[in-house]
Amino acid sequence: MSDVPTLDARGHRCPVPTLKLRKALAGMEIGALVRLIADDPMAKVDVPHFASQGGHELVEQAEAAGAVSFLIRKGQPFAS
């Protein structure tokens, strides 16, 4: 999965990591993967919630060296 685009949001606080993720997903096709790395403790709550609410899949979440890595698969947006 080395070809998965990675967003490095370390050093940014809420809501910037989630906003970066939202912008990246907007330009991707359904089923595409993106990795977000964040060191804001709120990202552990915000990113899974954003993914769930947006119809995306949180494929993986891991912590290392004071940061959290999220692997997200773009899903089909929910109809409003």
C-alpha cells in the first residue's frame, strides 16, 4: 500500500486534520484509499466520526511515535 496518498496533519489542531481529509476525499474516486497522520488527540474522535458520517470506511487506525495513522477508503456519500 505504498502508493496510498498520505496527508501529514501533524502540528495542526482540530478541525484542520479532518478538513484536509475531506478535501482529499472530494477529489478521489469511490473505493480509493488515503492515509491521514495526525498528532491532535481529538483526531482519534473526529476522524472516525467524520468517516462514519460521510459513508467512508475506516480501514485501519494505529498509533506510533505520538501520532495516529488512519487509513480511509472513500465510500458512497449518503443521499440527503
